[in-house]
Amino acid sequence: MAAERFFLELDPPEAALKSLPHVVIVGGGFAGLKAAQALRGQPVRVTLIDKRNFNLFQPLLYQVAGGLVSEADVASPLRQLLGNAPNIQILLGEVDDIDADAKEVVFNDRRYRYDHLILATGSGSSYFGHEEWRPEAPPMKIIEHADEIRRRVLMALEEAEQTPDPERRKLLQTVIVIGGGPTGCELSGSLVELMTHAVEQEFKQLDASQSRVVLIDPGDRVLRAMHPSLSEAAGHHLQKVGVELVLGGRVQSIREGEVVVNLKDPDGSTTSRTIAGGTVCWTAGVRASHLGKLLAERTGCDVDRGGRVVVEHDFSIADHPEIRVVGDLCSYSHTADGKPLPGMAGPAVQMGTWVARDIVARSQGNSHPPFRFLDFGSMAVIGRSFAVADLRGFRVSGTLGWLLWGLAHLAFMPDTENRVTLLIKWLWQIATNQRASLLITGHPNQHMGVEVGLERRELAGDPAAAPAPRPAVAETAPG
């Protein structure tokens, strides 16, 4: 029987690592991956823990849902990205408890010691207290969610192809997207192109003019976080390609095949409207990973209304300078205007890199410049060869915006192979209007039960579950 192997017993053994500070990173998203990459080859030993064995390029999930690219095009195995670094170990598992006093995390029924802890577990979807809506309106935070949306849209079209009832057929050809932020706009634009061109070219019984995507948002414009001129350009393009905008609509209920919204009339009164659709998607709300709430229970640190951990100027929490929180999980307000940094890839990458360098500097007794966020701007792709971009006041839309968007996303992509495959598939789609991943696989709703970071605690009604028992420590050297 093979001997059990731990971090310091790998072949060849690295005895020098035993005396180095141990940095545990929880989460392999944008912030966690960047922190690990910045610590590669540094005088620390690193353990990266994630419940998935890959880094997900979340900004392109809508393209998986729309059948433009496959799952493997937007996900890169963590071991291929980091596994060859001699001072980095990757462990598969979900951290379900933290003992800040003992400097231990609990995962896979084991305790693991650390000198420095970086929490980068990201965010999930919020239904604003209406979790009963989740089965009817899948969110889009993980690959399984995008798969489920694609499956539902394609299955609705397949059923419509065999349906003699014209009203039923019209219902099945309608998709409702709730939330007019970047994700909602990108998903709406992708789905309307999928439904229009697929129906026109590949379905014999369906009328492409009956394909319909309805985008619902409570605001007075889409992309409210962007400049009004870009919001206007995005809304105009969405309507031009066939997306129906329902602005000022607040969702009241979601049932199978329909969404009820309240619309405010010019006179101040409210009108209720029922919108029928064969598929409903949810992109309206975001909440921080439940690990933030758990950390608050264990350490007394503060969290904001969205569950994000309020951090100090160096991303640490009060009374625990060895614990850093980065990415979507943190609320960082030490900015020039006092506003928290947005939960986007750009800030997450910069946070992860800075914290890693700060840990190295401190471990060596050196000073490190304070964190300064460099805002490169924001962008959103609305359709085929059309995007809007606000690059620190330089605002563009249309084809130039799409080119800038494409270059930026290819630059952020951590894996070279994925950059190549994405570029090829984008160019192919532009040239032919064909999509590369329209397979219907698996079973209905099989992905809806996939958890996103300690969800079982909340769904079970026990968010303050007692700490796990103290099992054997899962390493042989002192931490």
C-alpha cells in the first residue's frame, strides 16, 4: 500500500519549505488564482483549496448558456495553471469552518494550519428572500447553471417544433431574463441571436419572428452602473436585435411559465403585468459567499448588507491581521471616494496580487506600498460584434467596443489554449452565425441542486452551525 503523502513529503522533498510561512488560499477564482500566481517561487509555501478543480472565467458564462462556446473554453484546471510550482499545493475540498484562534481551517473533515489565510470565495446569486424562485429561474454563477439555461432553451425549441398549438409554440419560443446589468444584457443578446438564427436555419416548423427575449429590470435603463450614453446605446441595440425591454418592472412572483411584475405608471400608480415564457433566467441579485457570514460568526468581524466582509486598508479583518479577504467576498472602502470597490474581475485581480506581495514583504520585514486600485473602466458585450466600453472616460460602442472587449477578455483569460479556442469560435460565429456548443445532455434540473459555497447551511436554516469537531491535523510539519 502506498504511503500517505502530504505537502512536505513530495518527491523530491523540499526540506527548505518546512521553515517557511504557510499561506492558505481558499478559492481559485480571479483573486485567489492571482494571489497564488504572485506567490509562485516566493519564500513561502502555499496551499490553494477549492471545491472545484478549475478556475472559471465567469464573465463568459453567458456564452456557454447561449451555446457559443463549451464549458472547457471558459474553465482551466488549477493543477495545469499552478501544479508545476514547487511551493504550491492544490487541494480539492470545501472549507466549512475557520478556527481563527488556532489558525486552522476545517475542510474534508480535517484541520489544516496556516500562518496567513487568504479568503477569496467569491459570490453567489441572491433572490432577495424568494429562494422558491430558484427552481423556476436558474441563476448564472457556475458552469452547471449555464448548462441548465442552455438545456431549457434548447428543449423548449425542440418541444415547439412538435407543438401544433400556435399559442403554446409562441410561449416556448419566449425567454425571460430578469436583471438588466452586464450579465443580463449579455445573456439577452446572446439568447436572442441563438433563438433567431437557430430557428431560421435549423427548425422547419418554427417562425423566427415568433422568437422573443424579454429583459426585465426595475430601473429606468439597462446597465445603470455605466454612463447614460452607453446605457442608451446598449438598450437601443438590444431592441434592434429583438429584445423587448420591460423597464421599471419589479418582479412579484415567478411561477412555471410566467413572471408577474409591477410597473409604475406616470401618475404614480402601479400596474401588474403577467409575462409568459417557456424559459426564465435570473441575473438580478448578487450575494457574497456564505464564508463571509461564517467568518463574522467566528471572529466578530463586520459584514455589509450583501454579506461582504468589511476589511481594513490591507484587506485584513480586525484583531486578525493574518486573515485577508479579497475579491467579491470583501467590502473595501478605502478608496478616494469612499465607495466600495465593485465585484468585478479587475479589482479582484489587483487585490489578489497586492495581498500576495504584501505577505511576502511582511514576512521578510520589508515595507510595502499601500493598495491603490487602478480603474481601467467597464464594458459589456451586447450582441454580435457590438459592445459598450467606458475606459476611464473614453466611451465607445459598436464594433470598436466589441474589439476592445474581446482583447480585454482574452488578456484576462489565464490559459493560453482557451485564448486560442475562444478567438477561433468568436471569429467562426461572426462569419457563419453558427454556434459551437448546442448539445442537449444530462437530465432536466440535474444541476439546480449544485451548491455555491456553504449554501446548505442557509437552505437548512442553520447558518450558525456549531464548529466541527477537532479531527487529526492533515499535515506533518508545524504550520
